[in-house]
Amino acid sequence: MAVWLKQGSSAQVKADQDRQVRETVESILAEVAARGDAAIREFSVRFDNWDRESYRLSVAEIQGCMDQLSGQDLKDIEFAQTQVRNFAKIQRESLRDVEVETLPGVVLGHRHIPVQAAGCYVPGGKYPLLASAHMSVITAKVAGVPRVVTCAPPYQGKPAPAIVAAQALAGADEIWCLGGVQAVAAMALGTLSMTPVDMLVGPGNAYVAEAKRQLYGRVGIDLFAGPTETLVIADDAGADAELCATDLLGQAEHGPDSPAILLTTSRALAERTIAEVERLLQILPTAAIARRAWESFGEVILADSEAEMVTIADRIASEHVQVMTRDPDYFLKNMVNYGALFLGARTNVSYGDKVIGTNHTLPTRKAARYTGGLWVGKFLKTCTYQRVLTDEASTLIGEYCSRLCALEGFAGHGEQANIRVRRYGGRIVPYGGKAEAR
């Protein structure tokens, strides 16, 4: 039976935090819906201390941001974007339009049609997270989305040059320096200055995630991407305390509400990792944030076996799962609830976050039970069509349809079938009656 050597905040504390976030977001969305641009400006000034005539960046401003980066900076961004684009293209090629004759004269098919406008949120208030631009904009463009809008908050009082460059190089059609709930609301609801989009994607803090949740239905969303989560699964054969502690704190620095969990079969490794976390927190430049996350949301779980670790890991359904055990493939074969797996000590979550090519926008808060992360398929609508080529085929399908509609009592539906059976030949079922010849 598993033992918790360290536990995070109680469920009640988390529920209280969620309620406060929910109420705040609800109020902001209502204001933006009622007052449009005026509300956007008011919230931008209040939350980001940021105001300007237009929040959309001009071509000259975008180029100015790119000019601030070194040649090596631009090459590094382009390298990361190449990896993301290559994998996205491979994913897109796996999605084929189909058309098949399922019965003589009956043709069924589907097409993958991209949404026409996507809004990509790129978080960047605490850190200029340019990688989120790669993950959302490039993926949308590979899917074929014709209009891609990006919003990112100001960083240190101005547009973040690296984020702007990444957005531009990824192919964004509109680049806005606007953050938080107000940015998400502007993209989804539209204002006099911004045409609304059809879909919202991208990670963000708890407020951004809640805004997407509340806007779902008015627009599509990729998934519920809240505070970053990481689960490290390790044993003495696959990792040491330094690796485990580094991988835990490497994600805990995202924010004070980021869960970081160690799951292991080794008590010795668990205890050494706890000590190593404390050592690293003395020297980590982002320790102020990482410590709050570790103290409030960090956990250390001691399990009896690999099988029990799989059971616990699937129950946690973490966004990121770093596996450093004697047999990482055991978890690949047996785990079913996770955002992304990082198998073996040679890889890590940061590779996935920044450069390796898989998408880093992943499900959180147990959403991995029913969805995977952002990929080209999220931007595509799989739309079916049908074609009936012969009188005989329409009669065959019509007779079945007529009888089934009669079973359900749907007279109007049945008559849609019956009129075709009468025209093309066959036997029909009048509403409430038995089959009769035409």
C-alpha cells in the first residue's frame, strides 16, 4: 500500500482557490462582453500596468523586436520551430480524407477541414515563454488555419522581443501585446478593434484556463491547460536524487500552484530527493516561486511495486510524467492517463517544453483521462458526407430507414425515407402501420 512521505495542500484549500478564480474570471468576461475595448483597456492597465493606443503590434514593431535578438537567438528559435513543424506535419499526414463505397451505390466520406480563425494565447508575464508560440501558431498553420491571432502579455513593461520574434517566425497573422483574461476574452468575444476567433488554444495560469473553460461553447478550445504539473516516477536503478530533485523543481518554477510529485518504490531515493530539493532551493535563481509550489503542492509517494506506481500515476493523470526506472517501457505499455511521457534519464520535460518537437500544451487537472495534448487534429473538424448513386441503393436504405423511424414514432423522419422509396421503387412502412407495396 502506498505511503505519502509528503503531501500538498488539502482539497478544501484548492476548492477555495478555484472558487475565487472562477468568480473573478466571470466578472471580467461580463465586463468585456458589455463594454468591449474600454473594458480590455481598463483590465490591461489594472493587471499589467500596460496601455497604448493599439494593442496590436505593427509590422515595424515586430521587426524591431526581431532586430533586438542576436543571430544565434534567431537560429535557436528557428531550430526549435523546425522540430515542432516537422512533427506537426507528420501528424497531419496521418490524417487522411476518406471516401468509400460501403454498399453498392452508397458512398460515405469525411474531410478534415481546418477552423477558419484560431486565437493563440502565449503566457509571458513572469517569463517570456516563446516556446508556446511555436506550439500553437505552427501547429495551427500546419493544420491549415488561414487566420491565426496571438496574444502575449507585456514583459517588463514592453512586448517581449523573443516572444514577438517567435510569433512572427511561426507565421502569426496578427500579433497583439495583451495578456490575461482580457486577452482571451477579446479573442473569443471580439471587440471593435479585434475580430473574434473560432477557437482558443494555448496554456496559461489558472485565470486564463478558467476563462477558456467559461468561454467553451461560444468558441472551441484545445483543452483545459491550467498550472503546470509534473510527476517523476523513479527507482534506484533509473535515477538518483539529484536528477529527481532537478526535474521536480524545473517544473515547480512555473508558478506557486504547480504540483510536483515524486512517485517511487525506493524509500531511500525518496528521502534523499527531499533533502536534495532543499539543497537546490538554496541556489536556484527561481527558488522563491519553486519553494512555494513545492511546499504547497509537492508530494512524495512511496509505492510497493511498479504495478502500484502505474495505478497511482493513472489516478493522478499528470500533465508531464518523467519516467526514470529500470524499465521505462513498462510505463509506456501500461499507463493510460498522462499528457506526455518522458522515458529515461536522457530526456526530460524541459526538452518537450522547449525544443524536441512534441507539443507542450497538455491536459492538466486530470483532463488526461479523456484527452491528449494540442496537435494538428485539434484545429481540424472531421466533417462527414454521403452520396447515394442509384435508385436501388436509395430504395434499400430507405426501406430500412422507414421501418426504423416507425419503431421510434418519428413520422416526419419516416416520410423523408418513404418519399424516396415511392419514387425509386420498394416497400414502405406508413406511420403506425405495416409494410405495404407502393
